[in-house]
Amino acid sequence: MEKKPDELRKAHRQGASRPPPSRRPRADGPAGFGIDELLRLSSWSAPFPAPLHKRVMERMREHRVSRGQLLARRGEIPSAWFGLMEGLLKTSVLAADGRSSTLGGILPGCWFGEGALLRGKPRHADYVALRDSRVALLPQDDFARLLQEHPPFKDFIYGQINERLHYFMDHVGDVRLMRGPARVANALCGLAHPLNNPLGLIHLPIAQDELAAIAGVSRQRCNLALQHMQAEGWLHVGYGQLTLLALAPIAGMARAG
């Protein structure tokens, strides 16, 4: 039997060393939405009065990224804050040995890229589209103005940065030392985390080859790991999506390495 959303969130807290911020999960979500709905679903915009909400929406613009293309690259100066409206992205960085390392995936509803904006320095990460994606862009000047004039927005941004730091400490580490199944489990835990999945989806809109790309394993190894987890009753593999049923044992599989 599929776990209810509240049960899944409880399992996530039990499976992670640091509890995620409270957020009501959704069993399903739209495949994609417009800027107006993205703002409506975003907790940081909820305190805004109607005129400010309208101004922010008017200032945003939509950007389309084709599969395999970069939304943003390492070394470029940031000019906007990103919100994913549709599709799937991954974040990758250049390791000390010169090899690229994937940090995780990004699902619709997620806002990201604030760190580089606050630092005002070149980005350290690439954002790559794993499928055709639509992204909302809030220009840097508007982002800075919201920070200065609206304390709740500032609280959200710094809270998200703090959570992101602990997420990387708890979930990323040196995943190259993990075996293939543990990498897949670790990638799934990352996709379930509120930072990457703020809508709380348990039906993850991700195909096996896309999960393999995030986990940094071959499609065959990813398929074997998913078959094992499905046989254990931890998830269900569907066409183009994965349904999480029990996150705690998946997190345990990731920790086992």
C-alpha cells in the first residue's frame, strides 16, 4: 500500500540526519505551470501584498532550456534567480581532481541560484537540463530589492542557504566512494528533499535514464537498484516516473554506501 504524504514526510525525517523544513507535501503536481502559479505555490511570495506580487510577476521572464543544454555554467557572472516551472535539471560542479561531480537533481517548484547572486562572484556550478525545461528568471536587481525591502523574503533566502549547506553536508559527501546502488538511493533521497522538491511530490517525474545521470551510474546499474527497491516495496517504477513508498529504508541504503 502506498504511504500517505504525511507518512512519507515522517519517513524522510527519520532517514535523514537533519530534519527538513516543514512543508505540506503533495501526492501529485502539475507537469508544468506558468509564472503566476509558480509564485502562488512558492512560500516566499505568500506574505507579499497584491501590488508587490503583481510587480514581481511582471518582472519575471520565462526561459526555455532544451535537453542537454546549460541553463547556467561555471564561471559566469549571475544575473538572475531561478525557479523551475517544468522539466528536470541537475547541478554539477568541478571536483578538485578536475572531474565533474553531480550534486543532485532539481524538480518543478524549486528556486535556486541565490548563493552566487549574494556573493556577486562567478558561479561554481553548472545547471544542466535533463529534459526540455522552462525556468522563471527574476532579474538580479529585483532580487536585491526584495532582500533589502522585505524582511520575510530575506529570512527565506538565508534559511534556504542554511538548509542547503546542511543538505550537502548530510547527503552529498564524496559519492564517488559509494557503490552503484547506494548512489541511486542517495540520488532519490536528494530528489525527495524539500530543497529540491518543495512541492513534496511523491510521484517523481523522472525516468530511469535521468535518475542514472543524477546518480552518476549507468542506466543498467540504476535499473538493477530500482528493481531491488521495488521488490522490497520501497518504491514503484512507472513509465517516466517513480513513486516513493518508503523513504527511510532508501536512506539507509544510501548511508550503507
